[in-house]
Amino acid sequence: MPWLTIMGLLPLLGAVIVWALPNGRDQLARAIALITSLAVLGLGLGLAIGFDVSSAGLYQYAENYRWIPQIGASYAVGVDGIALVMVLLSAILVPVCVLAAWNEYRGNAARNFFALILVLETFMIGVFAARDVFLFYVFFEAMLIPVYFLIGQFGGAQRRYAAVKFLLYSLLGGLVMLVAVIALYHQGPGGEQGFLTGSLTGVFAADAAGAVPVMAERLMFLGFFLAFAIKAPMWPVHTWLPDAASEAPPAVSVLLVGVLDKVGTFGMITLCLPLFPNASRWAAPVIMVFAVISVLYGALLAIGQSNLMRLIAYTSISHFGFIVLGVFAMTTTGQSGSALYMVNHGFSTAALFLVAGMLISRRGSSTIGDFGGLQRSTPVLAGAFLLAGLSSLALPGLSSFISEFLVLVGTYQRYPVVAIVSTLGIILAALYILITYQRMFTGPKQEFASAWRDLDSREMWVVAPLVAVIIALGFYPKPVLDVLTPAVDRTMQQVQQVDPDPAVQIAEGATP
């Protein structure tokens, strides 16, 4: 059975049904969107149960059909360990977002919103499952369409500006990547095998054999990397994210930052490194510098934010800096930490954005200074925000701690100075989370605070799964790491890197 194709087409079918509903069937549109997303989640869990962990470094559930034989492009899909967890992340967050936006829209707006969310889910599953470079590029660009309309139609006062800025940045990266894709085809054997050897199914054979000119490989690498750096986003091509995340509806911000931005770091580890191993090693020291700047710059700007949604967006820029550090440290520990970080950041950021959205809908303002003293009147809401924030600052016992620790340890193995400087990001994270919590939930009580309601049953169903995953992965990340590590090992082999020897050697005959 073509399970990945079925899983990808099911949300698209749900979107068509939602759009076909007559006016006035808002409740049915919501129900169809939720049922469809839960069915996709069920298929994803089925794939996870049937996934062979012992072969997690290989692509499973593979499908390969000739698509455009003139350029060697094929409809090739499959998942290794990294792709599987990213598909599952998408499948988990979509029904949570549907439930979070349950009462936000009426009439045609409701139908359009939930249908676009389902279309976006199809493209997210497609981009993580694509095993052909051209197919990956098609899904990579297609994701822009529903996100543009979701921000431009349903966002805040500056939604059109934010949507256009998001689109222009993304199109710039996509066009540069398209040039690199064309060059990749011409540098390969050409003909029907053009994209198959340049696909995600293995190392770019001509490059591994040294047949590609050094400058050509480096330029192709930079074309792919720029597109992924914009998507991630990294400093200095990050400025679209705070505008998009602050203007988009909270549910859209969750998918934008929690899933779509991960396509950037996912592409770095599954495309840039295997396809261009020599160029990746050449560029790694400079990329590490940009990653450190992202870690510190994002954290410093987050501290100074007065808008809650922009604050969360800047914290994500800092977190993505850590993820890129682990990828280009080119150690098993660092890359395993980065892959795990992509998952953990998705859940912690989703919790922050959704709780922030609940706060903003109650107050009618996203300005941090307009809140205060809410801990007494809304203890569950305050607790959910605090737990998500503590996970974001990598508190031991919560999910982000293990991934951030692995990234720093893996980075220290090859770049000790970079790892030491990056640890300042942990201190800054404690500042921007704890100061924000103090300003909003403790301190002087606002006169409106006593009239606030705490989380209702629907909102509890939105927050509870995210909190459960954050705690579970904080205490027991082994099942996810067991799936991720074989895929990371294969990437290390493709990029022709081995872990550095320990700095301290154990004397012969001594007890370790």
C-alpha cells in the first residue's frame, strides 16, 4: 500500500470537502477538518509502529514512479528516522491547531481557514517524505501558497505587509535554490538518471568521486543553503519571521515556526551535507559563526520585546541557531541533538504560541505591559505558560534540555570555543522567559485580572497533549533518539566525517 501517498492526499481530500460545503455549515467544516487531521495522525502512528527501528538509517515505505523522464525527475517518497519524526510532528500539531482555532472564524472564513490548514498539511508531509530533489523543491515552494493566504486573510492589522514580506523572502530563497537544482542536474550524469543520483536516496555520486569542479560544488551548496537559511531562519535573513509570527493567527504561527521553519534545518542535514560533502566541510566554520550570532542575537532581541508574539519569534531564531550549530559541528552527538531539537522545539514553541494566543484573545492586546498579576485568577493558564517557557529555556527534566545539551556537547568536540560562547544563550533564555512570566503573571494585579476565566475544556485539550509530550521527552527521549541516530550515522558517512577522538586518553590498563 502507498501509505505515504495516502497520508499526503487525505488532508487534500478533506480540504476539497470543506470548501464544497454550503454556507452556514461552519460546525461541519470544523468537524471535517478535525476528523481528517486525526485520521492523518492515525496513519502516522501506524507508520511509526510499523517502522523498523533497526533500519532507521534507510528509507522505508518507499514509492518511486517515473514523473518527468526528460529530466529524470520521479515521484519518489520514503522516510528514514529523521523524516519519520518530522512527519509525525506535522501530524500531531495540525489537529491541535484545528482545535485551537475552533471558535475563531465564521462563515466563508471558517471554511477557507480550515481548508487551507489541511492543504498545508499535505505539503508539509510531502516535503519531509520527498526523496527526489525536484519533488522536494516543488513541495518546498508549494508550502508558500497556503501560508501566504493564511497570514494575509486571517492575520492582524499588518497582515498584508507580513504576508508579502514572508512571500518575497521565501521566493528569493526558492529562486536561488532552483538555480542550484538546475546546476545539480547538469553536473550529474544527465538523462533519465539526472535527479536520481542527486536525490535524497544517496550521496551525489559525481561529487563523491571528485568529478564536480570545486567551485561548482560550492556554488550549488550555497544555493541550497541560502534557501534553507531563510526558511530556518538564520541571522541575517531572519527579519521576515517576527513580522509573520506576530501578525499570523496563533494556530498558523505554530505551524509556521513549529514545522515549516524546520524544513530549513531538515534540508541542511538531509540535502546539503549528503549532496555536497566537500563544500559542507569547507563552509562549516563560517556557518558556525552565523549560528552563534543567531543564538545570541535572537535571545538579546527577545529580552527587549514588548510584543508577546514577537518575543516568541525571536526566541525561535535563537533556538534555530543551536540547531544549525549541531548540524554543522558534524559530530554524531551534535547532529542527533539537532534532529531531536527540531522535534522538541516544535512542541515547546507550539505550547507558547497557543497559550499566548489564549491570553491575547482574553485581553485584546499582545503587549506584555498590558498584563499582570494573572497567576491568582488563572493558575492553570499561568502554569501552562510557565512550563512551556521553562522547556524553551532548556530546564532539566523538560524536552529541550536533552537536545540542547547534546548540541553543545557535540559542538564542543570539534569547536570548543563556539560551544562555550553559545552557552550564553542559555543564560539569556532564562532572562527572557522568567522576566516575561514575572511581568505578566506576578507583580501588581491588573484591575481586569479578577474577571478572567481560566482554561476551558477545549483549551485544556489543546494544551494537554503538548505538555504531556514536553514532559515525556524530557524524562525519556530514548525512543526518539533510537529512531534518529541511525539516520544521523548515515549522514556522517555520506559527509565523510568521523567523531573527533576524546581530548583525554585513558592510560593502557587503567580503569575508565
